[in-house]
Amino acid sequence: MLGTILPGEDSYTAPELERTTFVGVTATIPTDFDVRTAWPQCAAVTGLIRDQSDCGSCWAFGSTEAFNDRYCIKTGDAATLFSPEDTVACCTGASCAMSMGCNGGQPSGAWKWFTKTGVVSGGDYSAVGKGTTCQPYTLPSCAHHVAPPPGMVGCDTLPEYDTPKCASTCEAGYAKNSFAKDKHFAASSYSVSGVENMQKELMELGTLSVAFTVYEDFEAYTSGVYSHKSGKSLGGHAVKMIGWGVDNGTPYWTCANSWNNSWG
């Protein structure tokens, strides 16, 4: 389930451009920052926690959600959710940094795909069949590394899902737009490197797609600032980054995972 390729690993594809110049940000970087409060009109989108189910689609969620946040920040549209289903199913092959659906992929490939192909709207599994979005996520929510809450099953009781089939139409009942007109496009795709530049980027334009190494003790995280203490490396994981702060002298990043609200 941890299939994001990290820098230095075989097959890693870096974005073609790196951004190093920023505008509209203060010379002094504050001690803390949060996208949810910086753009409160978009808090329903930027603070939403989604669920990748038993599918290695973190790369699609971390990128699609970050694009969704930035779209809201740019346009003020807090009603439109973007579809990780469209990204995980259709962003494949050479045009998507050789991403492989539920078998892993690269956020850099997804962002390039957002500029060329775009992504349609799509809600969570609970929206399937309601006709409210073009391509809602068709894999069910499940409890990741925690005891399942009422009404939810553990991910470890489900099969490892195959990648959903790439579709070129919206689900039945969705009448707002045609599939082609429902596509949303990113203006550009680039990377940002280093703590200070990441902070400036967050302050100027909002949410980042990031990836990190998951160790065994991360799965048992419940609260506070996570710091790796024990356990082996399990693989690369993509999430969205929405801010930073300092806790008792320890600087931290604030990130949103895609393991639903029952985890963490």
C-alpha cells in the first residue's frame, strides 16, 4: 500500500521545473501557518480527510487533493471535489511517470497529467450512485491499522483491490457537465525544495503534495508530533501538506493522510 517512489530510488521522476522565486510572502516566516485558517473559505476542502481504501493510491490522493485545495484557494469554489478515481485509473504509463494505479505511482506524474489531461469531479465512496459528482471513488472506506469503528470493516479484511477501470464518462445520473467539460486543468507542474521554500510556497499558493518514508511505528500514530523511533522502513507514502508549527521546541509539518478519520 506504500508505493510512492521517493527521490534516490530507481524509477523516481522529478518534476521538470523547480520553483525558487516567490511573491506576496513576508520576509520573516512565521512560527506557524495553516492553510485551513489562511483561507477559511476553503476549510471544508483543505480540511477534508479522504480514504484510499485497500489500494496503493496514496500518490493519486496526495496530488489530487492538493490540486483541489489550490483550485479552491484560486477560485473560491469550495463545493467541487476532485476525483482521485480519475487520477488513479487514468494517469498511467509514460505520461504519468509510469504510475501503476493501485500498485503505486508518483505525484510528479499526476501533476503533469493535471496540466495535460485534467481531472474530473468526484466525491468519496459514500457519493457513489448519487449523481452529485462525475467519478466518485468506487472502493469502500475501511479502517487502516486501527480497530474498525461501528459500520466500518478493517482494510486487512478486504482484498487488495485492482486498479479501477479508466472511464471516459461520468457516472449515471450526473447531469451537471459532460465528462470533457467536467475536467479541471492545472496551469503548471513544478517542484519546491528546502524547508524555507516549502514554507513560502504554502503561504503564497497553498497545499503541497509531499512524500515520505513510512516506518512501522507510523502505523500506530495517534496524536501529537510523530517522530520515528522504531521499526523498519515499509515504503514511500504520499500525503498533502497544509502547514507547519513548533511543539515544545520541535518543528513539525502538518499533513493530511488518506486513511479516513478513524486513523490518527
